Amino acid sequence: MATETPEPRVADELASRRTGMAFQRTRMSADRTLMSVIRTSLSLIGFGFTIFQTFRKAHEAGLIVSSRSPANFGITLVGLGIAMLGAGIGYHVVFMVGLRRTRAKLADNGLIHADSLFPVSLTLMVAIVLLGIGLLAIASMTLDIPPFR
């Protein structure tokens, strides 16, 4: 009994679809990586801001003489969170541009179907908004201006 092998076109079609799905999985994986960066940087920004505000209020209430060292530590944490988020956004954008280019080349050569959408990442949009909030927070902390004064 001989085993029948599928026609070359059928095998090519299946390989093309699997490769297309691999691109979607890779895109979603990049989003998950950016979400991890967001969680970590948001924790750093939140802890830094909380430390800064706690010691500032304790100093204003006369509970402590100087709050400069803890305030500097809080500002450093916020700065570290902002830097990490900025680097994560940059890495994500560079990676996604490369992935889109590779996908477009394969689609142009007829090696994959590019019928499914490759939308802009909602995670990226959220990261950019959080970066703006972090920049606003550090400006408020260092320059003693609203909105987080």
C-alpha cells in the first residue's frame, strides 16, 4: 500500500498559512513582552511617586527634618521607570517595523497570505500614554509644579 503525498500546491498552501499564523503569534508575543515592560515600569513609577509624596508630606507636617534623600530616591525610581518604558517602546517599535517588512516581503513573493490584518498595537498606545503620565509626574516632582504637586 503506497502512501499518497499531497499535491505540491496543497502543501505550499498549508505551509503558507502556518507561516502567516506564525507572524500573528510573533506579533502577539511582542505585545506580551511590551506588557511586561509596562507592568515593571509602572511599578517603579508608582513606588517612586509614592515614596516621594510620603516623605514630602511627612516633612511638611514636621514629622521629619529633611526629606531630600528619600525624595531623591523616589525621583530616581520614577526616572528609572520612565527610561525602562521608553526603551521598551523603542524596542517594540523597531521589532514590529522589522516584522512588518519581513511579512511584506514574503507576501510580495507569494510565500504567505497577508489577508489578515496586522493592526497597530493597543498595548503600544497604552505604553505611550503611560510614558506621558510618567514624564508629567517627574516634571511635577522635580519642578514642584501641578498637576501632581
